Amino acid sequence: MMNTPFVYGKLPEEIDFTNRAKEIVRLKNNFNSLVNTIIISPRRWGKTSLVKQASRLAVKENKNLKIVHLDIFNIRSEYEFYLLLANEVLKAASSGWDEMVKNTRHFLKQLIPQISFSPDMQSKVSFSIGWEELQKHPDDILNLAENIALKKDLNIIICIDEFQNIALFDQPDAFQRKLRSHWQTHQKTAYCLYGSKQHMLLDVFSNYAMPFYKFGDILFLEKIAAEEWVSFIQKRFQDTGKEISSSDAEQIAVLAENHSYYVQQLAQQVWFRTEKRATDQIVENAFEDIINQLSLLFVNMTEVLTTRQLSLLEAILKQEKQLTAKATLANYNLGTSANVIQLKRRLIELDVIDEIQGKIEFLDPMYKHWLATRYFNMPR
């Protein structure tokens, strides 16, 4: 059975990766130069894939570079964060479980570490010391990567996905100050921080009142251009003995609004339906099938929105230029201009829309299409 040449919903292999040439070079150079990096973009634009690809290339070039990957999506407390950080740093800096045991006992001996093993011999570290004591003295864990790097003459990059989740911890500002006070002193360890909540990350890193203000190089990720998607889609079809015209490949990118996840999904569905050569009808059918598959999800998303939130979304879909103008307020029953500001802020918090360089955009292009055509019955 032939494997699909398009990947979404999981990390791509090197052959599946699409362009991002400038971003990869910039990120790889930052890794090799130990420059702290913050990546900001809406969800599903390929941040994690970009970090993994740059990591692969950086490690190939620099044998003394170790890269640690943490995903704190399910981490809800400072203590859980410390455990995950310690375990992942020790794994990345150790060649095997025996060296991990040795490193644990050497670098974390004050925390009275306990090491357990799963049936597949995956080791895991926990600590006998109480949470209250660890909270007062987290230095050994927050400086663990730096201490290992200094001792072993390594460079270490710690990449943390869903970094905005630290805002959900108890006393998040105090925790951020604690992290910053340790990490800013490190000479052989750098940090790459990113996540899927753009508005939260912007507050963490671009608000001068926050501890992580000006912590590092901020990389604003943009959508991959349509022409780059066209060449990628055509090549992946060709690699698997199928064909697609440049116009049909471009239509895939246009319908998905160059959204990385959805371009890959739509391209995959078109590929599945194509025996030898794709057609515009196949593209259209695949697109409508994806919308149908997502309809129940979109219904549930819409049911939690208020009448005025939906009215504001309708105004945005109809490309009203001035949302706070008197005519717009009256036509869509939005109340006052202050209401519009509050409604917009709430829709951003809900990850329905975002404001990028003064322009309001839907974060999910498929939801945008469904809302316009299926909910508001607007023509395409």
C-alpha cells in the first residue's frame, strides 16, 4: 500500500517538510549561537515542525549540541514543570539509562532523587524532597542543563512547546520571574519558547511589565506562500506517480488559505481521490467533504457563542471596514463601540479570530467557510 505523501496532525519527516527556508536558517543559527528564541504564530501553522527540522539540522552540524524538547500542554503546576524539565534534560544529556542514573545522582543529589524504570527500560526521575522545600530551592533543576553543559562542555537548547501554559500555574508572575532570573545567567544553555495561543504569548514576551520582556529573538511565523505550496504539492504528486496541474494545486492552497495543517489535509484528500491526474472537481469535492466532516465540531463551537459575538463575526465575514462605525453598530445590533472592543477581545481569547498587523483574521479557515456558507448562508 502506498503511503500518503501529505502529513498533517503529526510531525513530518524531513521529506514532508515544506519550505520555511529562511526561518530554518534563522532558527538553526540561533541554536548554534545559543540565542534565546521566541516563536509566535497562530496554532497549526507548523511551529513544532519548524523547531524539529531546525533541531535536526543544527545537531548534524554541531556534535556538541544537545536539544531538549518539552511539551507542557498537560502541565498544570510548577512542580510538574520541574519534574518534566529534569527528566527531559537528563534524557537528552545521557547516552543511556546508566549514564542518566549517574548524572541524576551527581547533579541532583540534594533533592534526594528516586529513579524508576518502566518495562521498556525507560527511566524516570522523581524526588523525595517535599514540594514546599523544592519550591523554595528550585536552583538545581532550573540550572540543571547549564550545570551539565559546563561539566561536559556541551551546548544545550531547551525547546518548550505550549509555553503560554505557565500563565495557568499558581502565582504565574512569580514563577516567570524565577525562570527569568535563572535562565538569563546561562552561558551554555539557550531557550526556544513557543505555543499555540498567540495572544497569550504576545503578552508574555512583548509586554514590558512582564518578566520575559525582551528575553530573546522574536520570530513571527508567517503563512507559507501559495506558490511554495504549489511546487510542493505538485512534486509530492509526481513522486507517487500521480499528476496535478499548477492551477489545481493553487486552488488547494487558496481554499485552505495557505494554512499549513489544512493545505496538507486537503492535498491528502485530493491525492486519495486521484487515480492518475487530479481535476478541479476532485479538489472541490474533497474540500466540501472536509467541511462536512468538521460540521459537528463547528456546530458545537458556534453554540457557545453569544448572539452579539456571532453578529460581530458576520460583520467581519462581510468585510465591514469600520466595525465601530454607527452604521455597522446599527446594522448588526452590536450596541456601542466599547461593546465591539470587548466582543473582539473575547473572540480572540476563544481562538476564533486574531488581529494580525491590524487585520482581523479567522484562525480556522474551514470554520470561516462553514460559518459564512452554512450558518449565515452567504454566497461563496
